[in-house]
Amino acid sequence: MLRAVIGRDLRLAMRRQADIVAAMFFFIIVVSLFPLGVGPEPDQLRRMAPGVLWVAALLATMLSLPRLFADDHRDGTLEQLTLAPQPLGVIVLGKVIAHWLVAGLPLVVLAPVLGIQFDLSSDALLVLTVSLLIGTPALSGIGAIGAALTLGVRGGGVLLSLLVLPLYIPVLIFGAGAVDATLSGLGPQAHLSLLGALALGGVFFAPWPTAAALRVALE
Amino acid sequence: MTDRVINWYKYASPQTFYPLAGKLIPWFWALAALFGIAGLTIGFLIAPTDAQQGEGYRIIFLHVPASWLSMFIYLVMAFWAGIGLAFNIRLSGMMASALAPTGALFAFLSLWTGALWGKPMWGTWWVWDARLTSELILLFLYIGFIALQAAIDDPRRADKAGAILALVGVVNIPIIYFSVKWWNTLHQGASVSLTKAPSMAAMMLWGMLLCALACWMYSIAIALMRVRTIMLERERHTDWVRALLSGNGHDTSRHP
């Protein structure tokens, strides 16, 4: 069931590749705006890089969240899915994993390239990539709660960011903190472990409140 | 014992709770005024001047109660929201939405008075201290809750969606608090320490506690007033509200 949901969502996403590419370019543009805004001094950019890349990753993930359930809601698929014998949480988990593959993984791949623009060392680039790899699943998981709560609500997009961004703060802190710690020579292990804990929590606990919120939305 | 249980259920219905709340409100206002006068008297007239901070510290009598209540009200709100979600009680959801604006107000007051206090003491309106940052995030959580409820037209759905958000928020608050704290210790530059002097004059403590009680009573009174308004708005089709309002000549029957 899990694999079927993931496969289906991926196939649907592949039919609308422009959306994925748009989110990726959004990420690239936001990151590229910062040097233009604060100036090109390499020292300053290097210090800012972890925060900038992580904040841009939060925003880019959020961009694709409203579509997580909206399309299925519109054509009635979502109601059929709630009738499936499997727990709704498992189906949501599948959709979260698919969302991460489509929205989170491309950011992980792009991040090192953008990190070079900020003159990051190879160590820091590696940690940045690993931190995004561990942290972005948590973003998809937590974001799913917000997407379900704002499903079919007017002004859903803005509202979604209002609900989800405060909950993203711990992920941002530990994700950017891991790279910061590498830059300052402390070693990223502690941050990465906490990030891993958040990701596990986000991916495996968030589907249940999401399922509850979906049932509320479908009433 | 059984009488008590029956009583609780009795007042879970808006129709019976409405007059009860109406009777309780003046008492809570009176208590709020009483505690407020006592607390402010102690705070401004009796409590000694602080050795380090002079008279400026007296904003503590609003600042600390506001911070306490902003956190406490979120817990109470999540509690009512959870009860409402679990047992499907309309009144609980209404209580949660009635509490949210007061909680947001206290979170804002706490930040504002903190800024006013910080300027003369540390020479800055704002530092990215762990407590300040988490209070700011708490304000964001309140705003999210209020915005979500405001965006959903169907009150039952608004209650339930808000309840899920409040419960998710409660689970997240400790995570957010500790992450901000660790972030802060890692980034601690030439910043100020918020840790207060370990010993606090007894009178200062009394003034603060009385002011906190005053704020608490105020919150209950204002939340009950708000919940009464919400009840009237949501139950406007019911007979008891019509009977109540018929004296005022309101015609609510045309509303969908």
C-alpha cells in the first residue's frame, strides 16, 4: 500500500515536471538574492551560507505543500483513500515520502552547488548536504499537518506558512547549526543527531495528526 | 459524588453555561481588581528599590505575570481543545477560541514590556536570548491558531482544526524551547545574561504573585465574556438564544 501510494504520487508529479523545476529555481533564486542584498565579501557570505541555504530550503519546501492534498481533494481521490482498509496515517506517510522525493531531494542535490557560490569549504559542503538530507524529510512531515489543516480553506497558502514556519524552527536551528559547528571547528555530530531525531519524529508521528486533520477537512 | 458528575455535564451545554458564566464574570472582575490594586500597591509603594536596577525594575510586576500567563493560557487552551476533540463537546472548542486572543495579548505584552525593560537595563530593545525568542515563537503559534480559526467558516471544523493545531503546538513547545536555548548558547556573543539576582526581596515576590493572580483573574473574566459572545453567535438558531435576544428585538432568523 505504502509503495503504491508513493508510486502513484511520483507518477503524477512526473507528469507535471514544471512544478518541480519551478520550486527548484525558486530555491536557487532566493539563495542568489542574498549576496546581491548584503554584498559579495566572501567572509561574510561564508558565515551566512548555512542560514541562507536552510531558510531558502524551508521556503522552497513550503511552496509545494499546498498541492500535497489539494489535487486529490478536488477530484475526490482523497475521500476514496480514507475509505481504504489501511490506516489513513500510512497513506499519509506514503504521500509525505513522495513529497520529500519530489520537493526535498532536489534541494539536497542543488545545495552543494549553491554552497560553492558562498565559498564554503568542502567539509562544510558535505555537512550541509548531509544536514539537508536528514532534515528535509522532517519538513515534509511537519508540513503535511499544515497542508491538511488548511485544505480547502480560503487563503490557504499564506495561512499554511503562518502555521508551519514556527514549527520548522527547530529543524532550521539544528540544520544550520550543524554547518555552523563545522565552520567553527566544533564538529556537527550533535546537531546531526538531533536533526535525525526530529526527522524520525516528523516523518513517523506527523502522519497521525495529519490523518486526523484530513478527516476533519473531509467531514 | 454522582451529583458532582451530573453537574459538570449540566454545565457543558452552552444553554446552561451562559447564565453561569454571566454570574461568575463580575466575581472574577472583582478579584482581578482586588489583586491588581494590592499587587500594584505593593509593587509601586512598598517594594524596595532594586540595588542594581533602581526603579526601572518595577515593570517586572507586569512583565513576569504576562509571560507566565502567555504560557499558561496556551496550555489551558490546548487542554480545552483536546477535551473538545476527544469528547466532542462544543463548549470546549468555544473556550479554546475564547482564550486564544487573551493569550496572544499576554505574549505581546510580555515582549513589549520586555523591550521597555531591556532598553534602560541592557541598552537594547531586543536581544536574541532564548527566552525572548521562544516567547516570540509562542506569539506566532497564537497568531497561527487565531488565523486558522478565522479562515474556516464552519465553526465545528474550525474548532477541530484549531484543536489539532493547538495539540501539535503543545508537543512542539518544549522542542522549540530547547532548540532555541541550545542555539542561543552556541551563538552567545557579547550579550547580556537574563539570569536575575538569586535573592529577591520578599515584598517584590509578593507584588509579582499578586499581579500574576490579578492577570489570571482578568484572563478568566475576559475569556468568559468572550465565550458568551461566541455562544450567542454560534447558537443563534437555537430557541434559548432567540428567547434571550427577543427582548432586544434582534431578528436572527434570516441568517443562513
